[in-house]
Amino acid sequence: QVQLVESGGGLVQPGGSLRLSCAASGISFSTYDMGWYRQAPGKQRELVATITSGGNLNYLDFVKGRFTISREYAKNTVYLQMNSLKPEDTAVYYCNAHLPFRVGGSRLNDYWGQGTQVTVSS
């Protein structure tokens, strides 16, 4: 059974920090690209940050310099360190794992966590 379990969300004031964790099981973690996505009310889900199996990084422009994605292979866990949080960062954050290939327009093995709520408000 493949599971991605997010944790670390919560309520924080603007300018504050949170660290999200995603614990993966049921996959060969080192072979998967990992990512964080978010979805705010009324908006489409968007990519926040990705880290490939080779360690390449990609960030949403709005979070560059504030967020850092990392992975700890020994714990099968990917993290998202979020600093200088803004109200616009409020969303449900989802962990994603997928193999770095596509079949047609679809990802080869594409798994999602249940999401964790991040609320930035004063």
C-alpha cells in the first residue's frame, strides 16, 4: 500500500514559519520525484516546489527565497520549510510522489497525500 502522510500544517501569523513533512511508504523512495502542491479555496492546485530523485529543485516564483524543499532518504521523508509566510500562502498543501516518466499525457505512478492545512493570518 502506497501512503504519503503530511504533517506540520497549522495556523501561523504573517512572517512566521512552518515545516511540513511528508512520510512516504510503499514506494522505492529514492527513485521517485517528490513535490509539494497547494490549493487555495476557489483556485486550481498549483506546484509549490519539487525535488527530483537526482536532487534537482524547482520552485513557484512566489515562494522563491522563502520556501525550501528537501528530502531525507534514510527516513523516506520530504520536507517543505516555509519562512516569511504570507496570507497568500494559505492553502491545503499536498505531498506528491511520481516516477519521472510520462505515458502519453499521464505521469507514471502518481501518488498524493491527504493534504495538510496551512493558514497564515493575523
